[in-house]
Amino acid sequence: MSEENPYEPPDTQLEKKTAPRNAGWWKVFWLTVVLMVLSAAALPAMPDLGAFDYFDFLLSVVTSVGLFGFAFHKPVGGVVFWRYFFYVALVESIFFSLVLPIASVPVYGQVISIDAFYVIGLAFTIALLWAIYQYAYKCSFLWPRA
């Protein structure tokens, strides 16, 4: 039987949360930067852009900023922003990537055909949403406790 004081906290070593290895997300980040620059250059030449197209582009830029934070383990803004933003991006992505193409509504001035490029774009969107989710909910080592 030990003679420990029951009112003293136990002496245990807490494990520190450290940044995991960068698993190549920095490559995806730079790919999104290149795509953002090309898209920004092409926007003025696209006919029949609607307000939703500009909203999608703005959300894509913010998603790229979140991907930067996730890829390089940098806290950008606050964790609460990224938690809310994840749900906004999720709803917008479902609407923009699934509902509009199925309804044959023009996206960026064109009706999207469901082909291999569409599937690749959908997979890329899912990967970005996963990264934003991880950044907002699973990277506790980045966010200071309030």
C-alpha cells in the first residue's frame, strides 16, 4: 500500500502534441496556387459569369489559405473561423460540384459534362475538404488554448 496523499495530483508525463511529418500536402498547396493564378487570369475572359461563380472563386482562395496552414503547420486566423468555414465550404462544394452539374446549370459559363475531368475535379475537391477538416478539428497542436 502506498503512502500517497490523495489530495495531490499524480505525477504523470503528459504527451506533447507535436506537428506530424509533412505528408506531401505542400505539393497540393502549390498546385492550388497555380490553379488559382490561372483561374484569376481567365476570369475576365469568361462570358456569362454569375455571382455564384465569383463566390466559388473567393471560397477557393480561402480554402487555399487553409491548405497552406495545414500543409506547413501554420495557424492562420482562428480555429473557430476554420471550423465554421469547413461547413460553408462543404455545403458550397456539394451544391457547386454535384447539384449544378446534375441540373445542367452553367458553371463558370459552361455546362459541366460528367467525364474523367469531372471525376478528377471532384476527387480534388474532396481532398481539399478533408484537409480543411483536418486543419480545423485535428491539428490541436497548432491552436493555442483560449
